[in-house]
Amino acid sequence: MATYAVFDVDWHDQNKAKEYREKFGPALEKFGGKTLCAGPPDVVEGSWKPARVVILEFPNPAAFRSWYASPEYAPVLKLRREGATTRAAVVIEGPVR
């Protein structure tokens, strides 16, 4: 079952953001993940004020968990944790139930 990861990220260190984006793709693709969209959202309802939302897709929950805990992603995750504020990181299984 497809699995989606949604992140609300606000980068404060643009050098780390650049390095993160360069290294992110190869680590993601190794586990079957892909970026569906990433950018500033247009909030049409509610009080949520994210700077940047990223939505990833994985083939299943195990692929997401393997990627997130992998040695390939660990140094990339460290860049995000040092260079950005992550307000939310959620995982949702699809399709709609």
C-alpha cells in the first residue's frame, strides 16, 4: 500500500539546504521513494502557516521506515535537523479508506 510522508520545513541555513537537496534524491530513490511536490503552499483554510511543504511517496510503510532509519539518509537528515526547523513530519498510508 502506498505510503506518503508530509513534512513542514522552514530552512534557516541555505547552504545546508542546498547540500541537503543535492544528497536527498539518491538516498530517497534507493528505497523506492519519490518527491511528489515541494514548495511554499497556499493555505486556503485554517491557521497553519508552513514555509515549505514536502510530500514524498513510498511503495509501502516498510520502505519509508527503512529509508528514514537508513545509514544512507542519516547524514542527510542531520543536515535538515541542523539547517531547518521541521514543524511536522507525518506518515499516511493510502489509498483513501
